[in-house]
Amino acid sequence: MEENKNIQSTESAQKGIEVTLKNLTKEFTDKTGKITVAVNDFSVTIPAGKLIGLLGPSGCGKSTTLYMIAGLHKPTGGSIFFDDEDVTLLPPEKRGIGLVFQNYALYPHMTVKQNILFPLENLKIPRAEALARAQEMAELVHIGELMERKPSQLSGGQQQRVAIARALVKYPRVLLLDEPLSNLDARLRLQTREEIKRIQRETGITTVFVTHDQEEAMSISDAIVVMNEGIEQQMDHPQKVYDEPVNLFVAKFLGNPPINVIDGKIQDKKLVLSDGTLIDDNIDFANQEVSIGIRPEFFEINEKGKIEATVELVEHIGRDNMIISRIKNYDKSFRAIVPSGLGIVPGAKIKFSYSKIFVFNKETGRRLI
Amino acid sequence: MLEYKKDGWKAAISLAPAMILLAVFTFWPILNAFRMAFMNDYSMSSGKWDGIGIRNFIYIFKDPTFWTALKNTCIMVFISVPITIILGLFIAVGLNSIKKLQSTFQTIFFLPYVTNTIALGLVFGAMFHQYDGFINQLFNKNISWIGAGASYTNAMIVLMIYTVWNGLAFKIIVFLSGLQSIDKQYYQAAQIDATPRGRVFRRITVPLLSPMILYITITSLIGAFKAYSSVISIFGTGKYGPGSDPKLLITIVGYVYEKLWASGVPLGEAAAGSLILFAIILAITLVQLQVGKKRVHY
């Protein structure tokens, strides 16, 4: 009977559950009575067994959202469902979640083994089984041989793994990670994000992680949710969000080097730059001021190109060159990535065409094209 | 490094005033006490002594008052110190967990620390007065706590309560600052794992507070071994017990102090007494540090 129950809980962990946030809102009131809306009417459905990245600039409400899923923050409005169960009012300990804190929060006075065993002590699991489970989790995150060490004797990456093992050992329904890679150095970050992906795949547990690093979110997520000022901007497969941003914020937030944004307008179905350069003469939108977005890699140097610019700087970034150039009558310079070996030097006048552009309404930021 | 070496004389000048004062008022008296303790029948007025030996120690060990003082001191140390530490820890944890009125309570608990020890003793004297004391009135009793005919137990209970109350404030403040420096995320992590309060306290709070607990234990034990002013502030100047038995609760420091003023008694005995106290404190502190190495998590 006892064994049966455990097998079941393992299986349900492997299937993962669906997490639904409905109109989730969190307002903080400070001492003077001023209300700050950290999360505003946030609704997403996180599919079962997927790895989801919550992405946004700092202060956008992504960590608050994570802590609301965990139950450490109480929402001021809206509800949270794990599958069909409404957990909005459940305290964190009754939700069956595992949380990995940004600084890992490993108990410094306990060994790795004691840290991983700690959640099981409260579940009154027999010692032998608890030890077996701790060992299983340690093997999963590849720290099996470090069980007797103290957290202070581990590297940042190893501490991270211990924290994940501790979060997973009680077979939670959802795994939550708060800025999981921000405390690691660049090389370890690359390695650890693949580890997180692997662990998530192997356990099949629904996983939500928070990050401000777009590259990190794009590289491992099954889907990303872009947030800004407490409001969900877009949720989709990372490549889809990159290729088809719904608004100027998302377009600017994703991509490194960032997208170039140039002012322009739509007039009589023609898209023109502010200086009058005609970009496109078949636009089916009403007259309006627009922002034109072109990703650096969408530029092509082309004698017939419509955009004329003066090269200011050429950066060699390995396979390609990054050209920083300026369109006449514009203050801002823009970046274009072109193959190296074209012999472009600063001061040269060149013409660009583009393979793809985005056009946004200048006021609302909503994407038109 | 070289620059520091060149400026060595500057450091010496800066340190000199403190070093001279320490030498005159601390180092020399300590050495002198050590010397006097082993000078037989030393007399300060004549400046003569009768050879080097351990006669002072033999006198003391034959003196029943010394054993009374040792017993009283040990009872105070080993009962009042644990009570103060445990009570202080619980009050600090309690204070740390409330949000409203926290600073108000903090002030209340810190009041004894800024109150004069003697004044506090007078208040205790008044509270435990046999006829018009608050305590007897409250329980409608007629017990002689610290007045004439007070029993050893009664007098000791009052002294204990006074010592605990007097020492509590500082311990609460130290523990509270220790608690506030513990990362909240440890508690959040424990909460997510449904850890009951008792286990959170035992497995997380106490270990993370252990450096503070060791520090407080060592300083409190040293302080308690040096108990003196607490006794006289309750019973009055020069008295270590109720009028009927003025040596009832004498402590080791009280014993040493009495030796200094008793006529005709060599100074050496007082020096020997203080040396014995020093040895006891040293031994107990070393044991604690040894235990601390194993049990304290830095």
C-alpha cells in the first residue's frame, strides 16, 4: 500500500501538472499608503511537463509571480490552479512545490546529505527510503560524491545542484527556480542551463524559472513569457517570440545586439523614414507615426538598397563584422551584422537593404507589420 | 609594508597613552596579585613577608567562609546563567516574530540594561519586603524573603530573579541582532518543506545563532563568577545576606573584597582568592571553547 502510493506520486511527477494563473494581481502598499502594482491582471497557462521561462527586466513582477505560485506571496487578486485544484489560498507547504532560491538558501550548518534529507524529515518517511531518495536525487544532479561536504566547501554550480536536489527530493508537483543562473560565472552558466534542461526532461516536472537574461530564457525554455511592468506581453515558443514580437517592448527586449529602431511614418500607404526616404510603398495602414525595427542580422549590403548610411565603426566579432553606422539626419547610430571580408572601413558610404522589418505604432508600441 | 615599518614610531606614540595606562592599572596589578598570592604573610604597611610559598592558599582552603562563597557563586552561575540564556533566547525569538509593537517591547526589555544596578537592587528590596512588599501583598503571604530570618532558599530565589532580570536585556539584544541577521530565505525554504516550528527552531535557528550563543555563554559565565554588586545592591553596603546572617550569600569576589579590608589579615589571602577565581574562570572558558569548536557553526 505504502509502496503503491510512492510509485503513484512519482508517476504524477513525471507527467507533470498544468499551472494556470487567472487574472493574477499583486499590489504592494508602502508605509505612506502608496500602492505599487507589481503584477497586473496576469493570466497564463503553463502546460504540463514543460520548462517555462518568465522573462523581463528587473522590477517587472516576474519574481513576485514566482513567489505567488510558490505561495510565499499572497495575491491581492486572481487565482492560481494546479490542474483543476484551486491553490490560491493554500499555504506554500500544502502546495507541493519545490523552490530553488536565487542564492540557493542551503542550510550552511548541514552537510549536502542533511540538506537534501531535510524536506523528507517532515514527511516522516522511513530513514532507509529517505536515504535512497536523497541518493537518487544527488545522482540525478551529479553530486553523488559530495554528500558529506558542507555548502561552503562547494562551488556555486555545485551548490545550485544541491538546491535543485533538495527541491526535487519530495517529488513536488511544480519546480520553481528564481534567477537560477545569476550567481554563476559565464562558463558555468552555459553548462548549468543545459543541466537544468536535462534534469527537467528526465523528471518531466512542470518547471517555471525566472530570469532577466533573454539568452538564458531563449536557450532552454519550451516557452517564454515576457513581462513588463507587471503585465504579460507575450507567451510563446522562444523563436516565435523573437521572430514575431507583438510589440516594440518585446522586440527590444529580445536579441543581442538589440534591434535597431528608427523613427518613420506611414503616409498615403507609403512607409517613409523621417527624412523622407521611401522604404515601402504598399502599406495597408492608416496614416500614423511609427517606429521601424530592423534586427542587425536582417541587413544586407546592397547597391540597390534604400537605406543610405555612413559607416562609423567596424567591430570584428569573429565570423561576422558588426557595422555601426549612421543614417543622415538621424541622431542614433544603428548596428548591422554583415559577413566579414567585404572591406568596409569607417567613413565609407554604403547602402542597405533588409530581409525583414517590423513596424510598430509609435505611441502604443503595438506591432503593425 | 615598508611604509608601515617606517611609520612604526608613529604607531608607538599613538598607542603609548593606552599602553601606559593599561600597564599601570591592569598589567602591573595582575602581576603583583600573582606575586602577592605566593608571598607568605605579606604586610603592605611594613613591606615584609615570610618567604615564598602557598601558605595563603592553605589559609583560604581552611576557611569555611571561602567554601560558602564558592558554593554560593557556583549555585548562582550554574542556575542563573542557563535560565537567563534560555529565557533571553525565547524572548528574542518571540520579539523577532511579532511585527506590531516590536520596538515598544524591545525598549521595555532593554530598560533594565540602562537602569542603574543599585537602583534595580533597591526596587527588588522594596518588592520583596516582608511587610509592605509588593510580592507578599500580591500573594497575600508573610514570607521573609530578604529580611531578618530569611531562609537560604528564599534569599537565593530573590538574588536569582534579580540576576536573571538584570542580565536578560543584554542577551535579548544580542540574540535579536543575531536573529535579524539570519537570511529570511532559510525560513521560507523550511516553510515550503512544511517544517514544524519546533524543528525550525532546533534545526535552523539555534545552529545559525550558535556563535552568538557561545559568546553569550562565555561572557555570562565570566560575569556570573564575578558576581558581587548584585548581592550588595539587594542587601545593602557591605552585607551579603539578611541582617541575621550577613554572610549568607557571600560570593568569591565578596570574599576577596572582605579580605582586603579585614584588619590584620595579610593582603596575600585576597590575592590568592582572586587567583583561584581566575583559575576557575580560565578552566571553564577553555572547556567552553573546546565544546564550541564541535558544536558552533560559523
